Amino acid sequence: MQSGKDAGGAVASVVSSDNNIHSESGIPGHVVAAIDINTTANQIYRHNFPDTPLWNKTIEGIALDDFNKLSFDMILMSPPCQPFTRIGLQGDISDPRTKSFLYVLDLLPRFSSPQLHRLPRFILLENVKGFESSAARELLVKTLTGCGYSFQEFMVSPTSVGIPNSRLRYFLIAKMSTSFSTQARSEVRSQARSEHSQSSTSDRVCIQLPDVFPHFAEADSSEQPTVLSPTCPGSCQSEEEVREGQVLYKLETAADAQRKRSQNQDLSIRQIQDFLEPQREGDLEQHLLPPRTLLRYALLLDIVQPTCRRSVCFTKGYGRYVEGTGSVLQGCTETQMESVFAGLDQVSEEEKVQQLLKLKLRYFTPREVANLMGFPQSFMFPEGVSTLQQYRTLGNSLNVVVVSRLLQLLVS
């Protein structure tokens, strides 16, 4: 059974079009029900998985008996993340959007009653960073422990599987009645070895997972530096320490520039060009950033080139908003970025636009974002779903490869 804020993404993480668990994980299985109330997500899901039962209803609207009739072995959950995001109100379990999650926790112990079938053997849950310190997480752990589950918690980004995209997420995998091969009830709080030693919670054991995540990053504090690193970003490195000749041509610190260089030098991560669509000039023109956007947001853009080995997290606002929603691609690599940005604040607006247009900056296409999210080439968007709807759905989704690797660990 699969449920969440975007079941289309969750399902693509584990099943192929013939209802077998996705070949990335190599786990045989059958989806007995997918549950979501998002109209667009359901439309995309149904297009890709027409034979899978799709329930367009809230979780709390499903009775225990109806769940019991499904006789499922695994629950995949991706509850709404808004109650736990850094930029939100952080309402936690008092936020009405946690109602479905709390309902599942209320139901779980009742699956083991004499009148009903057994508890599901496996559970996987995904959410944003911030969930790991929430009251919702504490209630989840308490419920799982009371039901007899062993569990592990992780903070994982696609960079751990060689994908050049930062998308740090909290994951929990739980298994009934058996312990994991490493250590039950342990947590990977960070991907950086240096950060492992900084955990303030003594009963959380950090583990390495080289078999499941062969490129487990040694340093990726770029995603949540204020949480994962005790050092203020501004104190990491002074401008004088930047490589000689380096120009800080955008609104970034010297530490930002150094971090990006380090990421691009990590050969365990694939290059952006491996995930791009074939160059068809006419098709890509529609994704170019318009002059007004360049003029207003040029200094805030996260710009990557095809040979880069990094990109920032794509959110549901990508294509609609600019700041903090995802990287943009430099289409004309012959033009040196430094030459465009140097002295940009000293020219007229018209000249500024002409300079910026030389870079041919564009949004990644929805297909390219899907590629960076690990979706298989068989995944398609149905006709009638707009580009912005595609971006929004992808921004609410999960990374296919990361989830598949966690499922391998879960059922091993």
C-alpha cells in the first residue's frame, strides 16, 4: 500500500508499469492500493500505472476493515511535509495536515488484534529534514516500538548514489520481528563523517552503508549547513582564502564558491550532461529564462553547466519562482560566466540583459528533472498536464534510486 502527498512519485520509486517492484530494487511485489487526493498526481499515476487500484480519498476516510481486506505486507508513506519544513510554521502534530499520518499510527496497533490480520511486515516513511526532531517522529518511534518493529532512520541525498542533485531527506525503514543486519533502532544523522562525531544523542548509532549507498558522501553540508554543521557558514572561510583569481560574481560567500568547486571535483558523482535531453534548439527555447527574470534574479540564480556534478533541490515552485527552487542550466558554455557578471552592476539595464542573454540560461525540462530524480525512461506525463504542473508534481516527489536502495536494505 502506498500513500502520501504525491503517490505518483512514491509509486514510481518502487513499481514498474507492470505492477512489479521497480527493477532498480529488484524486489518482487504487487501494489494493492495507492492513495492520494491530489488530482494531478492521481492523473499522472493512473497514466503510468493503469492497472493499479488508485483510491482518490483521504487516509482517515478509510475504515480499518477496508485496510484489512487489502492484506498488504508493506506500507510506503510520504506524509505532507509542510508541518516540518524550516520555512513553514512548524506546527508539527498540531498542524491539520498531519491528520492522515496520525490516523495511520492509530490504526497500526489495531492490525494485530485477534479479529484482524497481522501487522504489515515492512514500513518505509519519507519526509523533509526537520521531521527527525519533531513530536511526530517521537510518536512514530513509540508506536513502532510498541508494535514490535525494529527500525533505522537516515538522512540521505541522491549524491549518495552518484546523482548530481542535492535533496536531503529523512527516511525511516521498519521491519517486523527481526533486527537489521547492522543495528536496530539506529540513525544516520548526517552524510559527513566529520559530522557523525558531533551527534549530541548518545543512543543514536551512526552507520555506514557502502553496499546500498556506494557513494556515501564525505562532505555535503551544503544542503542544511545550519543544522548539520555547528560552524556558521560565514566563518568557514574568508574571502582571502579563495583561490587566487576567483571572482565572487554573484551573491554568494567565499565558502559557497569553495563548496561548489569541491562538489564539481567529486568524481563519484555523475555529470549533469548525463541527465539532459538531446539538444533540440526549438524545444529548449521555451525553457529559457525571460529577460525580466534575468534582470531581477541574476545574482540569486544557482547556475550549473553540463559538466557540473551538482545541482540544488528542485521544489514544487520550480519554473514559477526563481529563488531557492532549483538550479538553472547555462546553455552557452563558450561564454565565460565571470565575464558576464563582472561589472554587471555598473551598466544599464538594457546592457545587463544583453550580457546575461549570452549565457542562454534555461530551466531544466520536466523530463530532465525526472531524470535527476531517478525516474525510469518509461515514466511519462499524460497530455493535458502543464509544464508547471509537472514541475510541481516532481517537486513533491521522491528520488527513485534512493528509495529503491532503501527498500533493498529493508527486505534484505
